[in-house]
Amino acid sequence: MAIEVRIPTILRTYTDGEKAVEGSGDTLAELFADLETRHAGIQARIVDEGKLRRFVNVYLNDEDVRFLNSIDTKLSDGDTVTILPAVAGGSAGHALIGR
């Protein structure tokens, strides 16, 4: 089963610069374990103690997996998984509004 995994810039050091890699697994947990076999260190950046890290967002075919079954979300052949680090904004620009 082939699943496309889109890799954010910050994690591409683990995939030799690749923007997308293929993996396999029946669930996200299995997919991340599979990725770890070829891209050592990537799993620890996504998963912590069996759960998705707080500041990492994962989408299955554009749907946030936190609203599905999180790391236990089932996968199918041809799915696309997108990993995105959460982005925090600053308030400095907000302070300029109205000046």
C-alpha cells in the first residue's frame, strides 16, 4: 500500500530534502514507524509517547486527523498525509494596526 507523505521544510533534513516520500501502514502510527525505518529521527519529531506532538498538525487527504482517530486513523492505498508544524504569529504587527 503506497501512501504519499508531504514533508514540511523543517523536517526535510530527515528525508534528504525530499518534499514528499512514500510510506505504508494501516494506521498513521504504522506509517510513522515505517517512515522511521528509512528516515531515522523523523518519527520523534511527529510523535511523542504514542501521541501526535502538540505543535504538529497532520492531515489525511486535507482532513485534520485530530478530528478523526488521531494517530490511530486508518489509511488506504493512495491516501495523502500532510505534516505541518503549527505556526504561531507575533503580536507586534497587531500593535501597528490603527496607527
